[in-house]
Amino acid sequence: MKKNIFRILSLVIIFALLFSVMVGCANGDDENVTTDPPAVDDPPAVNDDDDDDDVIAVEPPVAELPDGEGLSGTLSILSWHNEMTMQPILDGFNAIHPDVEIDLIFAPPIHDYIQQFRMMSATGTLPDIFVTAMENRTEVIEQGLAIDLSFLPVIERLSDANREAYSRDGIVYAVTFDGWIAGVFYNRALLAEHGISTPTNRTEYVAAMATLRENGVEPWGFSSTNLHDPIQGFLATETIANNRAYHAMVNDGELTFADGWTDPVNLWVTDYLEPGNINAEALGLTSDQVVEMFAFEEVAFIMGATWIVPTIDDLNPDLDYGMIPWFGTDGHTEWLTGAPGVGWSINAEAQNMAAAIAFMEYFSSDAALALFQDATGGLLAVEGIDFPIHPVIAEQFPLFLTGNIYLPAIEWRHSDAIGRELMLALHDVILGNITPDQIVINMDNTHVELDAALSD
């Protein structure tokens, strides 16, 4: 009994750390954005247990565009990118508008920023420009805190996912320029050694794993914290590809987790669990150990993301590897795990509205976005801007631009609890404590219980 208690507690801690990292990657942190995902102290309350699609948005004011001449006064900005990251942007703006004094207020993501935002919003001291993230977008929309940014020319050049991330009913409450992706990294040389070409669909991918296993090569390296990744991939290809509003409908009570997650879980069982591509060994491995296994060619596939590329290259500069997406069943599209970055909003009651609009016009220009990308290392979701991108990530970058990226946790009403339940259930399946069909049952039960608690 004590062992079970310790196991559950350890899994809760593991998931809290994992979930914080995954959502943090969607939003960005400036201390080490080009290498590692940001670390946060507390798992974020994504969507604050609210369903954005139920929100009755307050109509924002229509912006009166400034002529750009004679701008002065103070422009206040609340950012979770620090001064080092933002300074090139601020300098570029001041070169055009030297009489505008910029007051940059930095609050690190995620917990500290959201607290600062809510305090300033409640006291009527919200700056002229502020960051809107998945964690505060409901408030921004519901309370009409931001003006409509549809007038910015960059809007038409954004990927669908980025354009829609902070929009409702055609109103753009915040504009996000970048994001992150994750898919499957594969050892190109190891596959070729065993006569395997780079897989281009699920059939070839499954066959590749089987051939490797037959030849004594471990196909996959999974850790205790990423067993759910293939399920997320199948969720995107089998469910989200057909209904992007699926999780919103779950939040509304129109659909259940069983409606959209049953097939992905079953595919996870047939492609990964039953052939032994996922096994109990993963429960004793950390994500760092798995990356090392891949870098030193002990496994052929791992979950690969933008932030682990530098580590792999440092460990083995000569490694010949590439990136493939999550493949769905026949007739389904290819998807990646990923999400748009945070958005930038103009306060509907900005004290210096003219300067705020001018700043956003400059910030969304090609020149400023090139500076921003260089400072953050993020993937720009804007057509027509060239920027340095690692060759491995470049292989699947087109899917990022078309919006074929998805991260279910940012859509869940009860993100932390549902995520913990999913992680615990997957561990129990691998240990033989429950059957796979119990996974979605547990997720639905948790969702219903928490909804009932909210209504009490």
C-alpha cells in the first residue's frame, strides 16, 4: 500500500513538471529559449477552468490609426519577455519615434506574469500593451480588455493556428508571431543500415519499427513522462483533423473524451504497446536519459522538439538524424504536437493609444520580427520572413505554417487534473493494473466530477 502511495505521488510530481514545461514551451521564456524549455514553479491553470467558446466577448473599441508623426509621452508594456530580449525591439521603435519613453514591466512566465496581469487589471493599472497567453485569454476576451488588431497587415500572413489562437468571432484580441513544434526524431543512418527508407506514412512507420525490432535494435526511447505523446499525435490525425472544436465540445458537454480519445488510445495500443515499442523500461527513464540514448544511437526514434536539438548536436555533432510527423491512418493528414506562442494585446483603455498602435505596427513589421526571432529563437509563423532554422526542424516546418499542430492540454477545462489522470492511467496500463479502455473512462469520470464541483 505504501509503495502505491509513493508511486502515485511521484507520478503527480512528474506530471506537474512535464505539464509546466509543455505549456511553457507554447509560451516562451527568455532565459534559455534557444536551448531548453522554460522552467516554472507551478503548473499553470490553463484556461482557468473556463471554456473560451462559452465566453460572451465584450465588443472592443475600433482603433483610430495614428499618422505616426509627433508621437510622445510614455508607452507602458507588460511583458514576460525580459529586457534583454525586448531591447532590440524597443530600440528599433525609438529610432522611429524618439520622443516616446518606454516603460517595460517584466514579469516572468507563467505564474508570476499571470498574477501581475490580474493585479494590474483589477486595479485599473494595466499597461498600454500586455501579453495575452492561454492562461489569461478568457479574461481578455470576456472583459473586453483589448482592442481589435485586425487592422495589422501581418494578420493575413499568419498561420491559421496563430491567427485564430487569440481571436473570437473575427476579432483579434492578441497577435502571436511564433510558436514551437514537436514530432518524431529518427536516426537516418540507423534506418538505412537496416534497409529502411524514411517513413512517409503510418504503414511504413509501423513496418520500420517492426524491422528494427526483428534486427535487435530498440525502435523507441520513451521516458516516464512522455508515454502519452503518440496518443496526442493520433488525437490530432484522427479527431482534431476532422473537428478542431472537439475539445470545446467536450467542455460544453456535447461530446466526451471517449468520443475522441478511444480510437487514438486503441492505435497507441496496436502500434506501440502490443509490439513492445513502449514497455515498463520507460517508467524508469528520464527525458534527459532518453535524449542521450538517441544521441548515442541506442534507439532509432524519440519524441523530438525544437528545444532538444542543441543538446543532441552537442552530445553527437556527427549524428545523422531527421524529423517526421505523427502519421495517422490512411486518408488522414500529418500533424505535429505544438502550439502558437503568446500574443500581444493593446489595452482597450490605453493611456497612450496612439503610441501603442504605432508600436504594434512596428513590432509586426518584418524588420522587428527578425529581431524578435533572433532574440528568442522561436519559429516565426509569418509567411515571407526568412530566419535561421535548424535543418532537422526545417523538415516539418511547413506543417507549422499550415497550422497542423496541436496540444490538447491547452484546450482542456481541467488541464492539470485530466493530465494527471491520463499519466497515471498510462502507467497503470503498462504495469498491468488496468486495461487500456479504462484510460478514457477515467478521464471522463474526472471531467464530470470536476464540472460538478464547479457548479456546487
